[in-house]
Amino acid sequence: MAAQVADATVELQTRRSGLRSFATRRYLLVIPPMVIMILFLIGGIFADVIAPGDPGQTNLLSRLEAPVFSGGTSEFPLGTDHVGRDIWTRIVHGARVSLIVVAIVVPGAALFGTTVGLFAGWRGGIIGQLLMRYVDVQLALPAILFAVLLGAVLGASLRNVILILLVWTWTVYARLIRAEVLSLKEREFVVASLAAGGSNWWIMRKQLLPNVFNTIVVVMTLEIPIVIVAEASLSFLGVGAPVEQATWGRMITEARNYLTHAWWVMWMPGLALMLVALSGNLVGDWLRDLLDPRLRNLG
């Protein structure tokens, strides 16, 4: 009997050690994506300091110059495009555009979608049902087609891009939060609060919202790369920010004709977009696992 207990203890310790090792590896793996996202944030905020030049300034005498690591000059570290604009400057200022869009769209969509989800899940009724039927219809539509149609109607401007992405993304929060609330409203502490005379507003604010907060944070994190790619996609398709504004999507679409003999014109903004989108997804996945109690308690 004592031997069996000892074996079980050793097995349990080995399993816990393995779980701790796994958790440590996950923390280490998320450091590079976090660094990239921090650099993206710094680049967007301090774009005028990091790249003080005009992103729209042309110089036909310096068109299609190679990056410094491919035989170019240090004046244009990442080369120039087909009209001589500095790619480094345009990438940094493009990061600012993406950051502005993310800073408005993600919290705005989270606020509106969470409000709708809380109301539809707790109160329900005809209005709640109608709201969720609209959410179902919008989520059933091809997202990029929906965004392009709105862009074609509203026109190309940064304000319209923000409006389109707000309309596009709030439904994700609404559906998830409603599902969480429908589960929470049957829990004992919510039923007890209602029986004790708690108002609907008090219960939603004090009982429901704190219990869906982790979900909101995780979805916001996962939506950051989606919004960045969506903004770039709209610019790529010509319904995003104005032509004179440097965006990663616009840089990629303008570089299509030069890919064979000036690869850096498309590769540089494409690489920036890929790294930020991938890093955002990895950080979001890590945060989701961190805030999920079932996974967090394994360590």
C-alpha cells in the first residue's frame, strides 16, 4: 500500500513538473510576439520621431532603390517605391494609421457589442430577439464583401473605414456576451440577487459584467489583428483610407506591378502586416489561455 502511494505521489509530481515546464515554454514563446506588438505600438505613436520625413514625398531620381542590405544606401534603409517614396517612412506612418483604427474600432465595438449582448441576454424580449436576428444575418454575410459594399457606398476616407469596421465587428461581442449572460442568469448568485430585490441595472453592472470581463478582454485582443488586416484589405481594394495617406494595404496594391524586379516594394509592407497580424493572434491565444480558469489552474 505504501509503495502504491509513493508511486502515485511521484507520478503526480512528475505531471505537475511537466505542466509547469509547458507553462514556462508558453510564456517564453509569447515574448517575441509581445515585443513585435510593442514595437508596433511605439512606431504608431512616435511615427513623426522615428521617421520624420514626409511619407508622400516623391523623388523620381531615387525610384526603386534597393534596401541597404541588398546594395542600397543608408538614406533609404528599406528602399524606395516606384515614385521614389521612402518605404521605411511609409511603413512607420502606415503603422500609425492602423493604430488609430484599432484604438477606435476595438474599444468602440466592444462597448456597443457588450451592451447589446448584456441587454439581449438578460432582458430579451422582442427588442432583444430582433437585435440578435440582425446579428445572425450580419454574421452570415461574407465579412469582406459586407465591408467592401459599405466602403463603396460611403466612399474612401479614414473616418469611413473606422465606421465600417465598427459596424462589422460589434456583432462578435454581442453574440458571445449574450451566450455568457444566458448561462450566468441561471446561476445561484444571480437568482439570489434578483430575489433580494436587485434591479436589472444593478445585476447587469455588478453581477453579470464582472463575470464576462475576461471574455471581453480576450475577444478585444483577438480582434486587434483582425481589424489591422481588415483595414489593410479595404485599402488594398481601394475603399479604405485616401490615396495620399500611407497605409500598408495601399502600399501592397501599388507594388503589384513591380514584384518581379523590385521585390522589396511589396515584401516590406507585406512582412510588416504579416508579423503584426501573426503576433497579435499569438498574444491573443496566450491571453485566452491565461484568463481561462480551467487552463490556468493546471499550472
